[in-house]
Amino acid sequence: MTRRWLGWVILGGTMILIFVVGSQLKSELSPLEDRSWFRLISTSPEGSSYEFMDNYMDKVAGLVADSVPERRITLTITAPSSPDQVL
């Protein structure tokens, strides 16, 4: 407790070090070929069945197929439950 000022010195030095190291890092920009992805995450009301959500995702996939003629792949995944759901 007699050297409380040392905490401020360490904090200031750490902030300067973070700034110097952070400014030297190269920024990552996604390549042009990675910019053509479209991801849609859907959730259904509590108590909805798997079949309900699967039918809904089929409708969404059909909408995307009709709306985006230049698409190459439409992939849908219907999970049986959310990862944070405890059974």
C-alpha cells in the first residue's frame, strides 16, 4: 500500500503497450470471394415442433431460391433444439 502510485504507472505502461502493439497488427479485410455469403438464423416460438421449424426453413429456402437467381447453393439446417436448452 505504500507504493500505490506504481499501479498507475503499470496501467499507463500497459495502455501504451496495447496501443503500440495494436497499431502494428495488420488489419484483416475479408477477401472478395468471402463476401458473397448470406446467413440467416431463425428461431421459432417456444413449444414449436421440429417439423414446424423444418417446414418453415423449407419455405425460407424456397424464397431465397426464387429471389436470388445467381445463387450456387442453398443450405438449410434445422437443429432439434437450441444448444443452451437443457433437457
